[in-house]
Amino acid sequence: MNVITLAGSPRFPSRSTALLTVAQRWLERQGINVTPWNLFNFNPEDLLYARFDSPALLVFIGQLAEADGVIISTPIYKASFSGALKTLLDLLPEHAFEHKIVLPVATGGSIGHMLALDYALKPVLNALKAQEILHGVFSEDSQITHYDRDPQLSAALEGRLYSSLETFTRALEKQAQFQFNAVGIAPTV
């Protein structure tokens, strides 16, 4: 199985990117191939000026087409996901997340921002035709320490993240089995 992680923070290092680092390590221990992407892989001018022929964007779209699932992480600013991430998502083809399992994760200053995943990010993921959008994982900034080196999550956050990753993995397996039954092609693990 192939998974793409997409860090949507305009800062590096960041807490939201640290969540992806922890998720990537967990998925790789399960034998899942993970390809990490972040906003810094793209030329800012290509994003700002909506250059649909940007070399990095074309590579990303190609890898996305081959992926079984996507984990998108973002900080929450002003009750929404990052504008830089929105700029990138706007450049993707309409069906970019078709046949993909998507797990959104986010960080914010307080629990008051938790619903931003449901009310801001998920509608955009739906517009990109995600097959299934799982319940997101929200973290308060205080639940992530040492994000600039070796990320440490609070026990509660770690438990929620790992539980969501287990659900994500089961959804990927179910999707692979469905594709095998529908086309007669053995699932890749």
C-alpha cells in the first residue's frame, strides 16, 4: 500500500508536521510505503500564480494518482486550515482524491478550533472527490513537544492518533480487497 502525507504548514518545523512524522513512523512499522510531501517541495511562486504546469506539482499529482491513501496535516488559523494548503489544493485536478482514503489531522491553539476540520477542510476534500474521509485527529499545541527534533505526543493524543491510523489502515485494506474482487488484481501490501 502507498500513502502520501501532505504537511500543510507554512512553517517548518511545526507541530502539524510533527504529527505526520509520528504517523509516518507508525505506518512504516506496519509495512506501508509512505511518501512525505510538504509545502516546501513547491516553488511558492508556482502556488501563488497558479502554475498548473509546475514540475513539482506534476510529480505530486502523479504520485497522488498511485497512492491508496492520503494523510493531510494543517495548523488551524482563524478557524480554518492554512491558506498555503488551500492554494495547493486549488491546483489539484477535480478528481485528485478519487479512490483515496483521506485522514485529516490538525493542530490549534485551543480545543475551540477542533471543528475546523469538519467545517473548513472536509468540504474541500469532498470537492476533490475523496472516496472516504475519516474522522480527523485534532491536537492542541500543548499536546506536542519537541516538535523541532524528536516529536513527543501526550499520551491522550498518541492514543487518538494511533487509533485513527489503525482505522486508516483497515480502510486501506478494505479498499485493496474491494479492488481485488472488482478487477481480480491482487492487493499490494
